[in-house]
Amino acid sequence: MASPRIIVLRPQPGATATAQALRNAGYDPVVTPLFAIEPVAWTPADPEAYDALLVGSANVFRHGGPALADLKGLPVYAVGGKTARMATDLGFRVRGQGSGGLAA
């Protein structure tokens, strides 16, 4: 029985990581990201109005830009290890870390 075709739709660099994990598990994925993540100009919210940052992707730190520094005083709850490491590397305080995925 042939293994099912799996299409990876997530953006890079996650698409490549997911495809490699699938290959390691014996699948032959098709990588077709539906969109690309890129930085945009933004104005951060008043950090005094919030207790913490719930960060669901390392892309927040990859593409947050200079405005992200305004939120360094807030503790970070990171979706997983990679996101937590990026936060720490940029000088954020990580208060909690999940095992990947926001739903859990």
C-alpha cells in the first residue's frame, strides 16, 4: 500500500522543517506554502495595558522589528522551545513554555 500524499501548506522556514520530519517518518511530502511571512510596520500596544505576551510562533521574534523592543518588559508565554529560545536570545523573559501548538 502506498503511503498517503501529504501537502505541507505552512510558510517557510516551518514548511521545510515539517517536510523533513515527514520524510524521516517515511512520507514523501509536497511542500506548497500558501503564504509568506514578512515584516510589516506596526505600533505596539501600551505594555502597561497587558500582563504578558502569548507568543504562538517564533515568527513574532523573526519579523517583529524594532517596535517589539517596547514590549520587553512583559513576560512571555511561548508556544514551544524554539519560540522560547528566540525570545530569550532577544532579551525577553520567558515565564512559560508549551510543547508546541496553542490549542493545548
